[in-house]
Amino acid sequence: MGEITGTLDVAQVVLYVFWIFFAGLIFYLRREDRREGYPLYSEPANAFKDDSGLIFIPPPKVFRLPHGGEVSAPSGKYDDREPHARKVAPWPGAPLEPIGDPMLAGVGPGSFAERQDAPDKMIDGSPRIKPMRAAPGFSLAAREPDPRGMTVVGADGIAAGSVTDAWVDRMEVVIRYLEVELAAKSGDAGTKQHVLLPMNFARVDRRRGIVSVHALMSRHFAMVPKLATAEQVTLLEEDKITAFYGAGTLYADPKRTEAWI
């Protein structure tokens, strides 16, 4: 028998094997990242691209959810909602301009995904996010300002209401939302309205005793999407609420959509 390594460069073979492995890894990862968001939509053709072959799109994989039910990916579903907006130019990829009230158009910073209309859950199946009045054992740190009772002020400097409670993420032990009781308007009677304010959009000023919100004007708080259940927020409601405040960062004041220079 001849010597195998006599005319064979082992280092070069190892390099080629690595190249083949790395190319296969890239191919595998590029297929796996097509489990969501595909097939792609082509604006010029007004149709979905035909990239559903086995080479590009992976076969469906079934995921069993921890609290029952299954989902498959890719699922073959796509977002068929009609956008409340029109393109500002005819070419593909042109920006969208909201139609009607931009705060409610659901486009741009106000867009949201149609997530499951059920609450995010703990391991035991109970809602993950709850108001502190319904979450025994949770309290605010004594060294931190307590926003409850503080006045909520919009970007226009006008009071919109007051904080009545804090909604805590019981898994990560952080405040996710502040519950705001809206100020009653003259002539209004009956039950007062309550809306959620995402903590990321709130600035608690301990010295002044206020919670300032730059994203919205005071009049917009009455338009914040409401909850179907008083002490529970679903994943879909979370997306809609956060999207509304996101829309306010651009559309709450018409001047925000204008050029800075």
C-alpha cells in the first residue's frame, strides 16, 4: 500500500472540508430564516413571489405551545389587512402616507402585528402581566418614586389624568405599564375611563410629582385602545396600545412630520 499522505496535503483537505461545511451551514440558516415573512410580496407584479420551492423555503415545522395548541412555520398565512395609507410616489418601496387620522392608521411607527388575543402567560398558566392590586407579593422599591397618584401630562403641557396603578411583569419583575384614570370632561358623567401607558413612554418626575409623556398630546389619551378585561392585557392589546403611542411620536403634532432643516 502506498502512503496516503505522500501526495496529499492534509491541511488543504481540511480547508476544503471546512468550506463545504460552512457553505452548507449558510444554506441551512438561509432556509430556516424563511420560516416567517415568506413568500415575499412584489409590488410591481402585485403578487407574491414564487419562491416556495424546496430549495428556498423549508418544510413546515410544528411547534407545540407550552399551554396547549400548535403552530407551524412556515404557516402559509400572510397579513392581508388593507393599509389605511397611500404611497407618496409610484415606485416600489415608496413611503406610505396615512389616510384619515394618522394616529389610527396603523402604519409607520403606529403599525402593529396581529398577535394572539390572549394574555402572555406564566409557567402556571396565569397572566404574566397584572396590576399590582391583583398581584400579591409585589411592591415598589422604597428608594424609587411611586408614580401612583401622580398627574399625567401630555406633550402640550396639559394634564390628561392621574396614575391609579402600576402593571407589573411578574416574570421579569419590572413595571410594564401605568394605569391612567383620565380626567373627566365638563358635562361627562358615569364611569371614568382607564387606559394603559407603556412605561417606556413615561418619564416620572419625582420633584414635580408628574408623569410626562412626550409621545401624545393630552387629547389623545382618550383614543388609546381600551382593554376588554379590567385586570388583564392580551398580546394583541399590548401591540395595539404600544403602536398608538409609537404613532404619536411622529403624528401627534403635525410639525413632527416636517423636515428639521
